[in-house]
Amino acid sequence: MNHLLGGLAANPALPSDLVDRLIAVADADVAHDLAGRTDLTRAQALALASRVEESGVRLAYEGLLTAADIDPAAQPDVALALLDEGAGTPEWARLLAADPVVERREKLAACPDLPSDVVETLAEDADVRVVVELAWWAAPDVAARLAGHPHAEVRRAVAANEATPPDVLAALVTGEGLPPARRCLVCDREEPPFTHSPHCARTDCELPPGASCDGSHESTAHVMLRAALENPATPAAAVAGFADHPSMLLRWPLAARRGLPPEVYARLAADPTPGVRADLAENPAIDDTLIRALAGDADPAVRRGLAHNPRVPLDVLTDLAAITRIGATLLPRIAAATAAEVEDLARSPSAAVRMLLAQRRDLPAGIRDALAGDPDAKVVKSVAPHPGLSAARLRAMVDRHGAQVIAGAAANPDATAAFLEHVTRQRPPVRKALREIARHPRATAPALLACLADDRARPLAAGHPALPPQLVVDLLADTDEQVAEAAAANPSLPLTAMTELLRRPPAPVLRHAPV
């Protein structure tokens, strides 16, 4: 029953008086769906929050509750949501900073614009999880102070925080000017030396596989170092030397960084790890010489990464398309091609290049139509969803290339109702095309009836407003709950059926345990 009420809660055609009735019988799951409605009145939002406390969090994030509506002592999780949205009060923050539930203090530590005294309280919290969360989001001055925290896990969070001052990040990399850490999550739990087994069978163990501490907190220090290397605010001078580090995990973050000296990129281009070279190839900071060198890399992942580089020259990209499987995706360099370049690409003798161009959705009509008539099915498949293609051209594409292009043609926003019905008559049916039709706004009842015969298209078709109302009612009893829920959410569901669903016995209110 709840899946039907959940669908009804999301039904945009549900009248306001039935929304009131649904609020009166809602459990936590239905209340969550109701809280996402865009037509809830203020009175309805207050009634829903009063009936099902858990819904107040989503209502707060949706902007349907204000500070005047909330008692932070009775509704601390809702108060936290408003604080997270910047709509709470300083008094709430001070109250929640002393909350006995650590997860609430942790959530508070991630909220923006906290009063300075609350930040100080959280920075001294007895539970390191709270301090770690604060360090992730702290302002520069607080992050700088937490960089010297005795717990290595706090320093790791500071290293990942992009607001941390560059000189502090450099100190975390070199260790200069900071006192040594005294604790980590490993030695908090186990006596050093200790290495956590990757096959640990303890159900209460929260240490990551391989975590270790010999007194130097080495595994946490390694993760902290990697976080600093990934942080774009860390100065280039502090990270450049890691291009030759024996740890692949510490070399890898450099490959995607901007602003490093050319010689560092050159060293990374010779890295033995293909993933490092692939990320480097995609980095727009590398120069033309390095781009052309990486185009000859033996690993296809490297060449594929280079194809995604927004600065790759078109002649290099053309060569890559001939020898590398790039996939059906709009590449940045193709998206940025000028009108003259688009014309050149459309005339390319390489079908792989024309296919890449066909991924654009803003092509001039003449080029679009020429690609739609391309002799290569891969090109036609790529251009099939392009807006502006006529029904006659879509039909010709399907007649010529069949199942290879039919799903893309069915997804075309300008596909006519008659064309969509034509697609459903293809034998054997193309299941992916049926799913595209089931979600198409121009699909008609006959087309949707065909979609209902496919297991994966059926839930989509059940929610389509063009489905006959009586059939929508019948689908409420479908054995697949996903289908029945979609039917309950269908705006074509008759008012009488909506009312009948609300005549069922009310479900008990399910209140989750406080976090």
C-alpha cells in the first residue's frame, strides 16, 4: 500500500484537499515524497512536519520551513538543516554544539557561517570526528590552526580543504614548522605496531584495509600527503618533486594539476603507470609538443584521455579517432569547434571523425541533415537525437539502418507521434527504443500500449500522462510495485481513483531513531 501512496504523493495533479488527507495518513516514506512537492502550502508543510518529524529535514532544505517554525531542542535535525542552509540562528548553533549526539555535532561542524565561539567549541570537541569535519570546511585561519592538531586525521582533513592557506599546505607536505602528530585512527584503536588486515572479519571494525601505524601514523600521513597533492591550493613548488616519487598514488595526483613546470609534465609523460599518463593526457596545461608525443602512446586509455583534452589540435584528434575507441560522447574540442572547423569535420573521409561531430546538438541544418544521410550507421546513430530532424528523415534513417539507429531516433525531441507509433511496430521490437518512447512527451496511447509489453519500459509507460485513464487505474494493481507506483503518480489518474486510495486504512507513523 505504501508504494501506492508514495506514488500519489508525487502526483502533480493531486488536488490540495487530497494532499491534506494524504498528510494525515503519511508514514515517513510517504512524508518524504510529500515534502518534495512544489505546491505545498505553508500550512501543509507545518502539518507534515508536525505529523512526521523526519520530513522536517527535507522541508527545511526545500525552503518550506523557517526558523520561526522550529524548536531546536525538540527538532534538532531540522534545526541543523536550516543552519546548513544559512537560515538558522547563532543561539541554535550554540545549543547544538553541546548536543550529546556526536553525529549532530559533526553535522553542525559542516555548517557555514558559524559564530566564532561555536567554532572554538567544535575545534576542542572530545570526539575527533567532530574536529575532522570542522577541518574539512574551516575558514583559512581556523584551518591553519588545525594543521598543528595532534591527531593525524584532523591534519588530513586540513590538507584536503581548499581554503587552507598555501603556506600551511606546503608545511603539511614537507612537515616543516609543524609539531609531529601524536595520534591517528589506528593507534586510537590498536597498540602499535599494527597493520589492519584487508580480510578483517570484525563487524565492528571501521579501519580501512591496510591501515597501519608503527608509531609514525604512516598510513594516515600517506593519505594526508595525497590530499595535499590533490589540493589545487597547494603551491606547485611544494608538489613538483613528487613526479619521481616511488609511490604511484603520490605521483598520480600531479598528472591532473595545472601550473606545474613543463619538465614535471615531461617526467609524468614517461610514468610507467598508464593511468598517470592518461590523466596527464587530458590535462589542458600540457603543451603541444607533449600532446603530440602522447598521441603515440601505446596504451589506448592514454590516447582516449588525450581525445578529451580541450586543447588537442584537430589534426591530432582526427588521427586519434582512427586508432582509438573514443565512444559516443561529445568531446570538448569538438564542442568548441568553429563554424569553419565544423564544415571541415563534416567533410572528413573518416566515419569516426564524422561520428564525433554528430554528437553536437547545435549543428547547422545542412550539416545535420547530411550526417543523417551518412552511409555509416555509427554516424547516423550519433546524429539521430539531434533536434530539428524531420519525421521523414527520421523514418528514412530507421528504414536504412534499422535497429542500429532506432533508439536514438525515438529519443529525438522532434519525433512525431506517428513516427513513434511506427517504431513500436518494428519486428522484432527494439527494447531500448521502447524505453525511449515510454518517456517521450509525444508518445500516444497506442505507442505506450506497446511499451507496456516490455518489462523495462513498462514502469516508464505507466507514468506517462497520455496513457488512457482506465488503464492507469488498472495498473495500480500491477504485481510490479514500481509499475503500480508510477501509475499512482500519473497525472492522468482519475480523481475517483485518487480518492479511493486514500480510503484505505491509515499506515502507522514510522519514526526513525534519532541520529
